[in-house]
Amino acid sequence: MGEQRIGHIEGIAPGAEFHRRRQVKRNNLHSDTVRGISTLVDKDGTRVADAIVLHGGYEDDHDDWDSIRYTGASPDVDKYKVKGVPRLRRSQSWDYADNAALKRSYERGHPVRVIRGWRGDKRYSPIDCYRYDGLYLVTDIRTAIARSPAPDGTPVEICQFDLKRLPEHSQDPTSLERQIADLLERQEQVAEEDGDDGGSEEEVEDAEEEPPSGEKFPEARAAHVQRLVRDDAVIRNVKRLHDGECQMCGLRLLGPDGKSYSEGAHIRPLGKPHRGPDVEPNVLCLCPNCHVRLDIGAIVIEDDWSIVVRAGAFGVDVRPKLKRHRKHKIHPDYVRYHREWWLSR
């Protein structure tokens, strides 16, 4: 792995997962195993921030995937917890080293890496690990008043940062992704040179060799190269928990080698107009048939996890309720979005 730096770490793509903070630090994604803000020395000798961790932070934090509102740092002596949530005894300072470093990154336009832990927002948190979710830019800073006052009742000022995720085309691909992008581009060039008559997308896909992992390339392959690695990490995590068993119908497909085959289905679809995130709470482990039925709205899920069949499939039964795993926290916001999208049509 490359050394700690501003931007992506060579060889680590967004979506990479790490068991604990020690592994995050060992891979140079973050400089510390406890602090939320990671810093390094910039070219002029001053310290700037290169990464932050979202892992059950202050109550004034707000994570909306594409945008983040982040509370700055304080010395440990200034912090205490109420029901596990950190609060402050006194106001934060822009002169505190970590806050000053993140402020410099804002002033200099440096992107920062965002790592999410399992104690963060339930809509985006990974399953019992830390996940690198790409580069964000600090777009604004301010001094704000914390939601909770100090123990003596006086208002607490906090250093507040707004971050915006860089667009997909601005997320610099790693060496692995460059190789995949080059391979796909060569395949398309070969098809053109061989006199491709512009046949259907299905015909072109059928003619291409399947990837050795068994996962299909996304349809918009050239435009979403990063999805190849991100989806694999998230989907593999969900499939492992469910041991390849379909959460809707219970089918578990086995190959001649005894290995199960299943697919990761995004409840709120990726890309426009849905803009669903590639995170475990937005993914189901399904058999191919149920995956298609979910994607075309033939099946929707109620808030109590009941499965509603809107269009029949002869000879196929589904469970009364979606099967869930205690570690796989499917977020109801995605289920509600999928249901309302299809019921409105």
C-alpha cells in the first residue's frame, strides 16, 4: 500500500472494508486509531487533514451520504457521554490542532477521505467493520451552537464542517480499476473492429466472457468502473451473512462445486434518478428470479417486512415476511422508497 497522502491511497478503492481501526491505520487511510480527524504535514510544513471517521460521533453530526455535517474535535478532558453519545463540557476551539488542520484543508481545497464505521448513521453504516467511502470536499465551515449545553447549562460552541462527496467521475480510480477500465475499453474497441452492427445490449453482453468471480458487470460498465470493486465488497458481506439464501423465497442455489450462488440487489437503485447508495442497509441477498422481481416492482416490501406480490410468477412462492439477519440492518427508508416508487406508477 502507498504511504499516507492527500487523496486516494494507491491500491485501495472506495468500498474497501477493514475489520478494525488498526487495519485502517495500517493501510494509511487514517493516521490514528482513536481520533476522528487524521492529519499530515503539507508541503509548507503545516498540518492539514486528509481523512475523517464517522462512527457514532456527536449528536450535531448529520450524514446524508452525498453530504455530511461534521462536528470538530476536542481534547478528551472536554468530553463526556450521555447514553453513549459524546457531549462537550466547554466550547471547541479553531486553534485546536485537528480543527485547524481540517480548516486548512477547506481553505486549500484538499479533499479528505471518509471512513464510515458500524456505529454511524444506520442508513449507511457497514456491518461490524469500517468502510472507505471515497473522497469528500469541505465546502463550508462555521461556528455553531451545539444541541446540548454544557453540564452547567451554558451554551457550547462547536466547530462545524460541511462536506460534499466528489462526483463519481472525479473519484480517481486505483491501479486495479484502471486495469479493468482498460480491459473494458479494449473489449469495446475489438467489438467495433469486428464489425459490430449495433445489436441489442443483451446480444453484446451474451457475447462477452463472464468475469471469473461470477458477478456480472454493471450495465453502464464504462461509466461506472468503480462500482465493480465497491459492489463486490458490500454484496459479498451481505451474501456471507445469509449464506447465499434468498431472503424472499428461501431458495439457495448450489453449483457442482457445492458453492452457493446468489445476487446482491439494491433496494433503492443506484444512479439517476434514484441515487441509492452502495451500502449494506440498501442491499438484499436474493436469487436471480427474486432480484428481477424486485427490480421491476413485481414485489414490494411493507414497513413490517411483509412481502407483497404485485405480479404473479407461476410455481414460485415467497415468504410471508422478508427473512432478516440480526447483523444485517436493512434500513426502512430504502424499503419505503422502493415501495412508494412502484406504487405511484
